[in-house]
Amino acid sequence: MGNRVAAKIAPRLTGKKTAARRGCMSVADCVFYGDDTTPRTSAAVSSDAPDIPLPEDDTPRRVDKRKNVEKLWRKGTSRWRYAGDGESDSDTIHRRRSAPRMHQVVRPENERDAIIIEVGGPTITLLDGDEEVRARPRRSTTTENPGSSLIVIGDRVRYLDAGVGEAIVSHVYARRTALSRTSIIDRDVADVLVANIDLLVIVGAASNELLRPGLIDRYLIAAAMGGLDALILINKMDLVDDEDLAVVTDITAMYRDAGYTVLFTSCVTGEGLEALHGALKDKLSAFSGHSGVGKTSLLNRIVPDAREKIAELSDQSQRGIHTTTKSILYELADGGFIADTPGIREFGLFFFDKIDLHTYYPEFVRFADRCHYASCTHTHEPGCAVIQAVEDDEIHPLRYKNYLQIFESEGR
Ligand SMILES: Nc1nc2c(ncn2[C@@H]2O[C@H](COP(=O)(O)OP(=O)(O)OP(=O)(O)O)[C@@H](O)[C@H]2O)c(=O)[nH]1
Ligand SMILES: [Mg+2]
Ligand SMILES: [Zn+2]
């Protein structure tokens, strides 16, 4: 596991533990199943236990509860449905079996707190102090984050080790921050990519194919909605030719003018890696972006022990082939933590009021209060100061075009 997160991260990530617990004012505030007001931590299911089918004359109440479990599981685990075979956007859906088959009574005092440091595939890895623990969620797992992925990298959880080789995640605490997109399976569910981090590093590559301002804009909005700071990083600067350079220069100027920080790097020449180190120092950060832009290559450069798998880009489009299938959190030598995440193709924004969309565009906000109508959507209204600013070249037309596209296609 190389230089994987060490004990230091636990207090950092769990720092809000008490507050989060306090925030969960009562048992009823947490998500439980059916009409049962007893936290499920008193009972959990062991995967290694022998298969004992439920009795045929199962009571209706119990059946109801199992239905609710299924509902919650399906609502809350969009991330878990991905098989992790490299296609994080379109993988096979893994359905849970319809009911737990064996109940094992476990005492709550056996439970401990931990951080999720690896997610992808059927099991996850927790960090409890210095110790890495393999674990699985169960139907009985409760969460303070209803309507979103059940367990993602960075989550603070409670788990119990029933001594059967694999621990059980019994509860997921409320997230301090979250990078969410709309689940491709259920639009009402937030597919959370990473939780409890401070800084999102949106990685693009310096080529026409892999620099996608539409995707960057969505990331920027989602980061702001989820309480994260964002940084734009353009990698593969060693490959840039004259034609690409003009595009890259224009687009990066657009983001810098809007008020964002843009870094340029190359994993081949080492350009910009020192500046990247500086930006990540003492922060909890995550790389995210399209597949093939070099997220894992950057991670391998800044965490030399990591040696995560990267792949040659085989197709002509250079778009990447989803090499990384797990999200993993690493410690940085000079302070801070960084997560590598699988590449994504689509980023549907999760719930926002259309009227608020412009508030996620810092350069629009500068003009919006001069619009004629207080409720101006900046799409067509006469006397709109934002539209005027686009005409006067004070707002980049590409940002405005993307704004219109998002306004039309998403939000409520
Ligand atoms: N020339 C050049 N190639 C790079 C650079 N960074 C990464 N690559 C190459 O780009 C390809 C993809 O790199 P990865 O690090 O696997 O990309 P990724 O973003 O992690 O991709 P996914 O895991 O699929 O999301 C590999 O062949 C790398 O060698 C760079 O700065 N310059
Ligand atoms: Mg990767
Ligand atoms: Zn306006």
C-alpha cells in the first residue's frame, strides 16, 4: 500500500467526529430502516456465516423492513453498484440479494471509528489509527447522508470487527464536504465521488481532445456546491504544439480571469510539480477529471511509493481507457493527503435552483446585481448586465455558452 495514509490522518479526518455525532441529534435523525427506532448497530449480518434461509412464515413487519432496506440500499449505494472493471460510468449493476440471511448479535461497544481510504470493487479499506482493515457494508449499515452514495473515499464510519476476517461498516457519519454528481441510474440520488476533502484538483490535459471546459465548469460548480475549494490543473504540457498552445492559453486565461487558480504540469519533464506540491501541502485533496489526463501519473510523481497502475493511451482519440478503478487516499511526504479517483466521462450536476446557477460563476456575480430584473436568469432578459458583459468581452463567451447549456439542460 506504499505510503498510504498514516495515523496522522485519523485525527484530521475525524476531527469533526464529536460535532457530527452531536449534529445527529437523536436516533431519529439518522437513517434507519422501517419503523425500527433501535440503531442497527446492535445487529449485523455476517457474510461468512452459514446460509440459513429466513423462515417461510416471516412476519409482514419484517418483510416491510427488508423492502425498506432494499430501497435505502438502492438509493444510497450508486457508487457501489459499479463493478469497478474500469468503466465507472456504465458498469454492470450489482444488485444485492433480497434479504440478509443470517443475523448475528454484536455488541455496540465492539464498534470503532475509522476512515475510508480505498473504495472500488466488492470490499473497501478502512484506516483505524495505523491499522488498515478490510471491510464491507451491510444492509444494516446506517447513514447520516440519505439519498446519496452509501460509502465513498474519505467517509468517516463506525465499524465492527466480528472476527470473521472482514469487518462490517455499521454507520456512516455526516459528510463535511462532498463532490457529488447525479447518479446515472437514479436522478434523485447523489453519486458522491469523494467526501470530506478541502481541495478538488480538476485535472485536464493540454490537448484539444482532453481539455474540456464544459466538464471543468461542471466540476467547479459541483465543488462550490459541495463546500470544496477547486484548482484547475493542465497536465501533459510537454505534448503541447502551437495549435494546442493557443487553445490552452485562451482557456486558462478564461479561468484565471474568472478568479480560479490554474497550474500547468508535465509528468514527463517535471514542469509544475513543485507548484503542485505547494498547492496540496497540508490539505486533504483529490484528483478528478476525464480518463487519460494523467491523474495517476501525477500521483505517482508526487507520492513516489504509490506506483499505481497507468496505461498507454491506445486509441487515436487519446481519451483514456479508465485505467484506475479504485479511489485511494495517500499521504504526502511534506504534509497533506491526496486521493486518486477513477476518470469520469459525464458529470450531471446534482440538484440546483436554476435561479442560483450564476452564483457559481464568480465573474457573473460581479455584474449580476446590475441587471434590470432582480430575478434575472441572464439568459434572455432585456437590461441584463451579464449579457452586456459578454458582449463587451468582460465575460468569456465560452463560459457564457456553457452557462446557457447547463441552465437549459439541468437544474430545477
Ligand atoms: N506525455 C505525457 N504523457 C503523460 C503525462 N501524464 C500522463 N501521461 C500518460 O497518459 C496516459 C494516461 O495516464 P494516467 O495517469 O493513467 O491517466 P488517468 O487520468 O489516471 O486515467 P484514468 O485512470 O483512466 O482516469 C499514460 O500513458 C501516461 O503515461 C504527461 O505529463 N505527459
Ligand atoms: Mg488513473
Ligand atoms: Zn442578468
